[in-house]
Amino acid sequence: MGYQNYAVARNLNLKIADCELVALIGRNGIGKSTLLRTIARLQPALSGKIEIAGKPLKHYSRSRMADIMSIVVTDPVNVAHLTVRQLVSLGCFPHSNWLGKLSKKNIDLIEDAMNMTGVSKLANKNLHEISDGERQRAMIARALAQDTELILLDEPTAFLDMPNRFEIVNLLKRLTRTREKTILFSTHDLNIAMQEADKLWLIEAGAIQEGAPEDMALNGQFSEMFEGTKLKFNDNTGQFSVERNNIRQIKMFGEGKNFFWTKKALERLDFSVEKIETENQADITVNAENNVISWTLKTYEKKLQFTSIYDLAGSVKLP
């Protein structure tokens, strides 16, 4: 896999099962888009072969390719006066007659695709009148209207806010379950990919590792991915964090989510938190009575009360 005789990765042996959601992850410039473009036959493979349903990709005609595979790229569509419905209708273009006229089946596919992706109410709006998240949904609807078994998406959540990122990937997952689509998408958002994808393709250093997110966590592959950086993966909790140099230990007494978020704040301030069972031994006590939360800080000189983590953090923050 590569371009202009330059190999990005070699000796790949990857497989996507029917109705799977597969996330392709890796650092910037590592070759994610190159792999997707190669699978979509937008650029040639340097060697080897790609098969769909047991048949080499190169043996498919262009019209047959349009029947089995669609692709959504990151490049924004900024065509003046193009409506959402017209954009989605473009997905049916390979299946229209020689006059470009759509059949009733095509029209039904367009309506169904817009309903499935939640853009029906935007059908008559021009693309420049809708948000990035709505435009991305419309692009996915276009791919659905093409009615292919395999859908490729290059960074479908790029430039979207967090709620839209989760909604888009969750939509892709639902499509594999309810519409029997097989979907491969590239992403930088490992956290979302781990929650939603059936399988991950982790591309790094000229090779790709694959497996269920949970298998890769147990095998230490995420930890290896971030080796040499300050980002660390905790394979006991599934959480990512920035490596910090804890320079002072502090004792804390409390429980539940109040303790959890107080601990997170203190660790952000480079403290190592020791949880203890007895309130009298604590430097910080998290109190929760009658749905009112407060924090008590004991020092050698005094005892201070706080009504927010922000105020507590301001008092214990190191110079």
C-alpha cells in the first residue's frame, strides 16, 4: 500500500466481516487515507490484491463498483444552491437511466436515507445553510442512497463537536445492525472508536494490527501506540491520561462520584492522592449531606471549608 512507488505499509492481511463496523486509527500522515483510497480503487495498490466477496477488486467494472461500494470523503461540498435533497440524490446517479431520471425505487431510497440520518427536515435547505454536523449526515445519506453493501468514510467526525462525533459514529453502528451495511471509517478519536467499533485497524510503522478494542487493550497494543509520548493508556480502566510528575502526596477521605472528581482535579494539579478510610486522618474530606457537597482541608495551621472544587484547587495549588 502506498503511492508513487513509496510503500506506506507492507504485508497487510486484513479482513472485514459482513455487517461489521471497523475503525481505522493511527497518527497523522501514517497512511489511513491512502489505505481507504486504495480499497476504493481511487489509487492503485503497489502489490497484492483486494477481494470483495471472494473476487479480486480489479475484476469489478466501474458500474459494478458503484453497486457494491460507496465512499464519503472529508473534503467539504460547497456547491452554490445545492440542496440537501439534491446532494443525497447524487447517490442514486449510478443507478439512474441514461437520461438521468430516477425510478420510484431510487426516490424511495433517497427518502429512506434522509429519514435514517435525520436530515429530512433539511431536505430543501442549501448546503451552506446547515451546520457541519448536518452536512456530514447528508453525506452519509448520499452514500446510503447509493445502496451499497460496503461504505468507506474518511474522517467522518473531523471538525465536529463532541455530541456530533458520538452521534455520527453511533449512526454508523446502527446502520450495520439495522441495514446490514459493512462500514470502514478512519478516525483520530480512539475513545469513540473503542466504544462503538466491532474491530479496530491500528496502523503504525508500516504495519496494521487488528482486533476487537478489548483484545487490543488486553494485549497492550494501545500502550505501545503511545510509547514515547506523554499520553498514557490505563488498561485497567480503559482511560487515557497525560503522564504527570506527581510531586506531593495528599490524603483524602470520601466516596462515590464526589471523591472521583475531586481526585481528578487534584491529579491535574500534580498531586498523588491516597484514599484513606478514616476521616480524622484526611488532609481533604469530601462531605455530602442533604444533597449539599462541601470540602474540608486540614493543614497544620488551620481548617478550611469550600463549596466547590474550583475553590479547593485554588487553595492547594502549588506555585
